[in-house]
Amino acid sequence: MKKFINSVDGVLAESLDGFATAHADLVALGPERKFVRRRELSPRKVALVSGGGSGHEPLHAGFVGYGMLDAACPGQVFTSPTPDQIVEAAQAVAGDAGVLFIVKNYAGDRMNFEMAAEIAEGRMATIVTDDDVAVESSTHSIGRRGVAGTLIVEKIVGAAAEKGADLEGCVALGERVNARTRSMGVALTSCTVPAAGTPTFALGEDEMEMGVGIHGEPGRRRVKLERADVIADEMTTAIAQDLDARDGAEALLLVNGFGGTPTIELYLMYNAARRMLEKRGLRIARSLVGSFVTSLDMAGCSLTVSLLDTETTALWDHPVRTAALKW
């Protein structure tokens, strides 16, 4: 294992210290590094809190800031944050409008956020994201996994909260965006968790895992490596069939790298995916390409398609200022 680390036990703490000092104009680190919060809070708006296991950076801490999250709770690598982390984060950012938890559909995340919602005082609500079409259940989830579509929910709901939407309105909007969002991933290599020191799974030089999860969970099947167009065609077919969108519908296309894929390849995949989605009658009105929901050092990518309307397009275009996204 070749990684830039001092000790396995110190990876998360040292990374959080670096993140907080590098972006001190945007974020502050909570006591005992339990959460990352916005440097400047807005007590009159609905506060958005998310989190999950580390190793998926910049999700979620990289999306803390104006127009997105108010706080994020980082667990250990691929491990859910604890209820006390979540409670303290909620209390640190809560205002009169209440707190909205945005939770990926993994058993540990859901259990701990549910416990936090029961413990914490004040108005609370939860949105669960489950955009992965690859499998109906997985190693860590009952039902579909929450993956890169979580970023889209956080961005659109974050904009609505910034503009003054109430808690009920934010929940309804988030559920609508999640219902109109689908993702699928493919891995060319495994990731290596620092504490394990060896790859999570083994792939041959001519193999890929179609439908892989962001923790290295098995996908639909293991197949021989194909040309990018063939890979994109299978992924977009699965997504488009599941969305069942009307002809001419406008959509956002997110091509997300898993941490070990060069940007040149991500744009190549974007080019392929866009062409194939347009052949199926979708109009790609908005795009985002980059590594935003990663799996440590895994080579691979995911495609996410989210159907847009006038309201969600305007909210997607709303200004945002975070470590990972600024416009």
C-alpha cells in the first residue's frame, strides 16, 4: 500500500485539520473534529446537515458553505458518523426554521441519523437518497444505495433553503429531486482502505465491475473491459429505462470520478453519455464533470441523470460557495 499517511489511526484527523485550515474562510471545525460547519451561519434559514463515512471526499464536507450544507459529520473511513456527532452538528447550526438531515440509504447512516433525530431538540426532518439503479439491495443497504445523486439533492435543496423555503418545502423538494434522479457506477480497479492495507476486491487487468457501489460493494456483474462507448451505453440504458422520461425532457448529467480516474477520461465518458442520452430523447440542459463522490483511490466513474423543471433548474443555477463547488 502506497499512500500519503503518517499513521493509519491519524488519517482522518489530520485530513480534517488540513481541510479546515485550507478553507478557513468557508468552514470551521467542531469540537473534537466531530463535524464541519459553515463559518458564517444563517440562523433564520433551514439548516441542512449531512454526513457519512470518510473516503468519499469532497462529499460531504466539501459541500459545506453558502448554497449547500450548513454542517457535515465525517465518520471514519466507510463508517457512519455516530449519533452524538450528528446531534452536536445539528445543535451547532440549528435556527428557528429547523434542521433537515440528508442521508444516503445505507443501514448505518440511516440508523444513526434516526437516533440523532430522536435525541436532538427542535424541529427535525429527514430526506433519504437512493438513486443507484445498479442493484435493489446491497451489502450495506436495504433498497437502492444513495450515491452521487446525493450531491444534486444537497445543491438544489440547499439553494431553496438559502432562498427562504420552510422545512416542509425543503423536504418535499428533496424527495421530488431524489425521485427524478438515477445513477450507476463502474469500477476498473478496487479501492484500498488504509486500515486494511490491501484492495477491497480483486479485478483482473481485463475486467471491470459493472454497477459497483461507492464502498466497493459488488455491482450487477463482473465483465470484460469494453470500449468507453460500450460502457456508457449500458449505464445510460439502465438509467434511462428506470427514469422513463418523456421525449424532450431536460436533464442534468453528472459524470463523477471515483478518485483514481483522470479528468481527461471523465470528459470522454461525458461525451459518450451525452450523445447516448440525447439519442434516447433527453436534452442535457446542465452538466457537471469531476470527482465529487469518490471511493478513495478507485479507478472508475458513475453517471447520474436528474430530470429538471423550471424550478429545479433555477435552484441548480443559484450561487454556491463551498470548498468543492463555487459558482
